[in-house]
Amino acid sequence: MRRLTASWALPILALSLATGCSQEYDMQVLPAGSRVVALGDSLTYGYGTTPQNNYPSVLTGLTGWQVINAGVNGNTSADVLARIDQVITLDPDLVLLGVGGNDVLRRVQSGTTSANITLAIEQLKAADIAVILIAEPYFSTSALFGRASDNPIYKQIAKSENVPLYSKRWSEVISSDKLKSDQIHPNAAGYRYFAEGLHAYLQAEGWTR
């Protein structure tokens, strides 16, 4: 099974993408049929659209991977952390981890959210499972009126845990009325927009062709 190993000994010439935080890794392309788990909350589950149009389903079609949708509506970072053992038993080649928006809505302290996400990443890494962290918007009052931006905790976590970060795309979706089914959830077009951006990022980072 292909795993992620970071190469930090040499200076990094990053390939910049508007929606990604790029690092250099010693990796192989994940072939078609690889098992990938999309782990998170309603943005992963696909609230506001049909099962065929959520982002894991669209990403399956784009990559040829077996992308398992492990998104649960309403999940907080603590809920996802409590499900990590279940994810590990699936023995995936890669986990796409996106959670934290509900923590903000429920006024969970950012330090608690960061600690939960960090522990989830550490447990996956201890099981030799590669992780890509996905940034979610900071659901402030301005975000509800089309000016969403990423919660800054994701950059801090990605840096401290040395994991790739895919950023800004959910915030772009939540900032566009044409891509939303309600104030904080995408419609089918929004989920496809996210999946296509993530696919481009994965191609640029060497995970898929």
C-alpha cells in the first residue's frame, strides 16, 4: 500500500495553486481502484444534493479511485475523532479530512477543534495512513452574506503536522449564491466545483493522473 513520506531535507520549490497549499513529497500515483476515505461533516456527506452528486462520488468518477463517503451531517471535530478507529479498520491508501465548520457554529473553542483534528491526523499517521487536510470556512456573520474565508486553524495544523492542505475551495463555494443550496451548503454544481478543484490539486501534487 502506497504511503506518504515527507521530504524536508532540501529547499522546496512549491508548485502554487490558488486553492492548495503545496509541499514536496516522495510519493507514487495512487492507481485506479485505490481505497480513499473522505472523512468529515455535511460538506463531505453532500447535504443539499443527491448521493450521486456529492463530492466523493464526483471525485470517484474523476480519479477512478474507490472514494468512500464517511461524511456525517452535523459532525464536529470531536465526532470525527471518535470515528477514527472505524476509518483505520478500512485500511485506506489516503484520507481526505475536512471537519470543523460545525465547531464554529456550536461555539467550540478553536483550541479544542485544533486539538481534535491534530489528534485525528496523528492517529491516522500512526496507522501509516496518508492524510490530506481540507480547510473549511470560518462561518462568521460575513460568511453568511457571501464573504467566506478559511478558518486559520487549518494552516497551523497542516504546518505542525507536516500534512498537505487543500484550501480556499469550500470558501469559494460558500461565497457564491449560484453554488449553494442554502446559506452554508453547496448545491450539485457547488459539490462538482469543489471536486474538480480537488482533482486538479491531486493531479498537481502527484496523487493521480
